[in-house]
Amino acid sequence: MSCPSTPSTPTSPIDYEIQIITIEDKEEVQNFLQTFFYRDEPLNSYLQVISEETPRCIDLEIFSLKNLENGLNLKVIHNGKLIGVCLNGILERGWVEKEEPFKCEDKKFNYIRFPGCDKAITVKILSVDGAYRGKGIAKELVAKTRYNFS
């Protein structure tokens, strides 16, 4: 069992800004996901995609950031600090055939798949800094995704 990487220090209500992620945010988003998402995400945790023996999964990192420039991804900024991300995509019937093949070498990560549908926006990754959880930030990110991109 891995130790959680997420701090759990509570904070008081905060003011923050939700912005669209750009390619210039790639390194900051990658570092955020490394700290608050990759290890703790339930499927990754169950399959132990990230562990003491394998502290990084390059396939997971590439897959997570491959559509960063699609204009659908959101970040939350508080006092100049990234405290949340919502990485989104569009699914359409036949998307598997249309999408450029993603070659995945990691056998554990390769088990994770998305279902087909006619057309929908999908929240692929939603993560909030542990110190800011419980304040409705994730809920607002999902609402913004739904409102802005549907």
C-alpha cells in the first residue's frame, strides 16, 4: 500500500481564478499531476502504476498531457499558485478509429480505457491540491467544463 502524497491541511474559504490551460502551462501541470494525481488516482493506485519501485510511468504522463492544447482544459490559480486542474476531451462514436494510436508499453496502465459514445465532453483528469479540497473547487471545474464547452 502506498503512502498518500496529498497533504490534508484544511484551509479557510479562498478566492481563486479558473483559466484555460495553454501549452506554456505544460511543465507546471505535469509537476502538479506528479504531486497530486498520478499516485492517488484510484485505478492507478489499485494497479500500482506508480509505486516505490516505479515512481514514474512515462506512458501515463504522455497520455495525460497529450491533448493539453485542445482549449478544453482548465486550471485553478490561487495567489499565483496552481491548485487544481481539469483535463478534458471530446469523445465521438468511432473515436478509437479516428484517434492517432497511443502506443502504451506499461501493461498495468494499458488496462485503463474510455467507453465509446455518440459525442460527449469527458473529464479525463480532475485533481485539486489536498490543502484546498472540500471547498467546491472540483465541483466548479466540472460546472465550468459543462457550461463552457457543451
